[in-house]
Amino acid sequence: MPVMFRPTEPAANAPSRPEPVATDPAERLARELDWNLLRTFIALAEAQSVTDAAERLRLKQPTVSNALKRLEQRLGRRLLDRGPGRFALTEAGRELYREAVDIQGAILRLDTAMREIKEEVQGHVRIAMASHVVCPLFDAALAAFHARHPKATLSIDVMTSRFAIDSVMARRSSFAVCLVHEKSPKLDYRRLYREFFGLFCGPGHKLFGRTGLAAEDLAGEASVSFVTDQMHDALRSVAILRASLGLEDRVVATSPHLEEVRRLIIAGLGIGPLPLHVVRRDVEDGLLWRLPPLDDPPAIDVHLVTNPAARCNRAEQALTAELVQRIDATPIEARTYY
């Protein structure tokens, strides 16, 4: 007769064996951190105030403030410096924002991944674009893409260059067409075209229509410009030009959008910079007057920015490939607009 073995059963009064507990702080954080806290923090980082973030999230202000407090307690770091006249991310907050938008992008792209598995590709391309990009090469790429893929859909979101790059980093956008100040090693950059900026005034300005002006005639005049017209930002060369001409240090009005800077100049608020090829028709129609210097205008490069870590659908792959092929096949001289 075979000998039967029974597993040893614990005694009735034997203590139960505890569940293993994660001791690694990183593992504990991964298990316990609420994604909704990160989502709220991203809104705070991209807003101007707690009230602004609450409106974007359609939540009450105390709910957003409480979420920030819980996240700071969980991470043991102060993330936001706020007070009278202050609302800015701390160093820890800036680092968390960079990581959080990457996590958000991966989550947002899950829908694309699932559709690809089911072979139900919707083929939508979302482009983040700086305001008033005028580039014949880009327009030709869009036309060729639509002709080859008529069922694909497109959307273009106009935003500041910084937010356009953030959107690509977070994988909310397929790619960006924008100005670039500092390059991230996580993104790929290709110069799409080069444009040149000049200074202009509107019909109501005292310098409008005057010929033979010299650079010193602009000294002390009020100016309007883009929010990126700073020594440390994408329009640094334009900021240097304004400073060299002795324009008034105080910029009386700014906007992130070219159309609004154009409006401010035409309205007579001050002298301002605009791309030469974009406003050529306005000069011909008598809405703008170009001011010195007329030689060696500052050059600005506009880039195609993509995220190699993003999972792209077939439409995104096709349009990006179309743009890259045209950029590589076209000398920069043919992609330079005056």
C-alpha cells in the first residue's frame, strides 16, 4: 500500500503569516500615489492661480488646494511657491511636472494603442503650432498627405511655443511646429524654415511713412512685442535688436500670438517686431511701415518637434514622414523666407 503524505497544517493557535510589505520607498510610492493628484498638479503647473486651475478642471478651489497639500505631504516636498504676487513651481515642482506630463502622455496614448490592436485606427493627427506659421513647404506637405490619406483627420491647436513643446513631450500632440530656445534630449528637432524679423509701426505712429530714418530715430520710443521677446527666450535676437536701438525698456503690451502683436502695432501702441514675409501684404496695403534697420534683420528658425517615445498611429507616421522627406529634400535656402 502506498504511503500517503499530508501537508502539515498549522496549529489552530499559530499566528498567521503576514503579507509581504514593500520596503522600497519608490515601490511604495508607485503603489500608493493617486494619479488624480498628478493630474491636478499638472493643471496647477500650467495655470496662473489655484482658481484658474480649478476652473480648468471644473472643480472647486478648496478641492484643488487640498489635492496639492496631499501630494506635497505624500512626496515630502514643497511643490508650489504661492503667496501675494507669487505663484511659481519650486525646483521639486518643476521636476515633478516634467515627469507627470510624460506619465499623462502615456495614459492618453493608451486609446491609440488599443485601437491599433483592434485595427480600428482612426488616423487623427493633432498638431501643436505657434501662431501664424507661414511656410509653403508645410502647406504642400498637408495637401499631399490629405490627397494620399483622405480618411485621416487633422486638428491644429495654436499655442505658445513653450506649451507646444510641452504638449509634444506629454504626447498630447502628434508633433509641434514652433520656435525652440532650449532643446530637450527626449525630443527630436528639425529646422522647418527660417524667417527674418523687422520692426514696424502703425498708421497713427509719428514715424509712419517717414523715409530716410536712422536707427537713432527709434531711441526712446515705446514698444510692443511677443512674450518670448526676452534675452533668455526664443526671440533673443529680437530682444537684442530692440536693446541696441535704445527702444524704451518698458514694453507697453505683449501677446503670445502674432495676430495680436500685429493688432497692437497697427493700433499705434508702439513699435514692434514681425516676420517680414508674413506682413508683406500689410506693408503694401499701408497698414504697417517698416522701420530701421533695413539691413541684416535678425533670423529666427522654426522647427518641427517630435517625440521619439510616442506611439504614433499610421496617420501620424505618414504626415511626419511626409514633412521629414520634404525637409531633407529641400535646401535651407529654399526654406528661407524674407
